[in-house]
Amino acid sequence: MARAGLSPAPRRSGPTWKQFLTAQAQSIIATDFFHVETVSGVRLYALFFIEHATRRVHLPA
């Protein structure tokens, strides 16, 4: 890019990724879905949600 006469973009003055994610942690919810095979051959499924701010796990009914 330097050979083409393009200089790098100016540094942004906003928050870092860590600061941004920390500020947004109150509203970030992760989800996961998995299955396991039991000894009897029955497949069980699980869906759950995790609140990042409190690390609280929610299992839908």
C-alpha cells in the first residue's frame, strides 16, 4: 500500500474491544445446543442460554 501512495488509516479514538465487550456484557447472551447418547441408546438434546454478565444459565422448558 505504501508503494501505491496509500498511508494507513488514522488510529481510532474509540474504546478497545475489551472495553466494548465489557460495556456490552449486560446484554450479551450466548447459546449452545448439544446432544448425548445414553447407555440405553436414547439420544437426549439440550439447549441452554448463558448470560455473560452474571454467568447465569437458562434452560428453556
